[in-house]
Amino acid sequence: MGAATDITELPKEYLDLEKRFDAIREVQQNMYRISKTYTAPPFQLGVNQLGESFWDFSRNVSDRIQHVAMGQEDTSRDLRSPKSPEEQAPKTVYHAMSRSTLKASEEVGLEEPYGAALFKFASIQDKIGESKLKLDDSVRHRFTDPIGNSVNTSIALAMKARKNVTASRLALDATKNGLKNSGPEQADQVQHEILKAEDEFVAVVEETMSLMKAVVESPEFLRYLSELVNAELNHYKESYELLSELAPEIDEMQVTQEALYRDSQHH
């Protein structure tokens, strides 16, 4: 490597393709790493932060909300052996807020504005949490997993081929340099080796360009990106509709509570 003085130039088409390939490779690798946050362990708060009673409050918040809304006795409590805090941990921050505010709503009383507002908030947050879980699942199966497969197959094959180009190029340069140091009796043999090395170099370059083009020209990444956008759109649309329903009701309850507060101050 150090002895070679004439370095074989790579075709301009190859170098241009290499730049485009590197851009696509980098964005796929980065998006794969970033989107894996959707598959990270579920949201958890430590027992010390919320207290033991929080974890024992309800096995299934959704069922509890339904029973309370219908004025029925809560039958969702699991009477079997208690689960560990990790097993009971809310899966998203929305589930955690739902669980906390639902507990408070029952203690305050649903007939009070405070209790009614907290109960309504808990119900909506639980639904948003379920929507978030659907988003995570969609992103994982329709974006993260396919991108990871691309990174580990087609992109990996092209990167391996690029290493072969480097090795073949170095071998060709070394063979060319050997011609300068050979005697007349070895010239024909060395020339034959150079032609053979050139043929191998050209073949490796063509194969590598074919693999890089397969990555650069493939529509698959954009299809996965479309799946990601649609999954997010569905989640945020559903969340928007739920919060649009909640906001005016909370405002109304706040006004009612304010009126009650003023009245109590006068008496």
C-alpha cells in the first residue's frame, strides 16, 4: 500500500453514486435508531414517586372508568395474588395520568365539579394512551422492523461490496507498481497480472454500483415513511378529537367551580 505511487481512479459515476448512497444509508440508519424509541420499554414511574396505594388502586383502569360511568360497582379488581409494581406500571404517561386522576375523582366525588372534571380527564387520557400504544405497534411493524431489515441486508451488502472495491483497487495498484520494479524477463508476466487485476477491479466496481443503485432507487423507504406518517396522523387525529371533546367540558366545570368558590367566600 505504501509503495504504490500511481493510484487507480474510481469512475466519476461510481463516486457520484457513492455520495447518494451514503445519504440514503445515513438517513435509514438514523431513522431506524430514532424510531426504536417506539419499541422501548413502556413508560414507568417508580413506586417511591407515586406511593404504594397508587399501584394497588386498579388492575384495569378502562374497566373501572366504564363501571363508574355507568354507576355500577367496580368489579375490575383482580382478587388473585397482587402483581409486582413493574407489572402494574402504566404503559404510557397518559395511562399514568388517567390512573392518578381517576383515583382522585372517586375520592372527591363525581357530583362535585372537581371530581367530574378529573373523571372526564381520566377517561380521555386512558383513550389517548390506548391510541399511543396502537401508534407504537404500527410504527414498530410498519417502519422500524422493515427499515432495520433494509439496513441489515441491502445496505450491508453494498457496504461489504465497497470494501471489496477498496481491496481490489489496492491489489491493482500494487500490481502496477510491481511492473516498474520488474526486469524485462518478467514484464510479460506482470502485464498479464495487471490485465487480470484490472478485469477483477472493473467487475467489482460494477457489482458494487448495482448494489448501491438498488438501495438508492428503491421506493421501499418512502413506502415505510408513508406508513409512519399515516400512523402518526391517525394517532394525533384521534387524540385531537378526544381533547376537542374534553376541553369545553373542563372549561365549563372550571367556571362552575369558580362560581361555587365565590359563593363560599361570600358566606
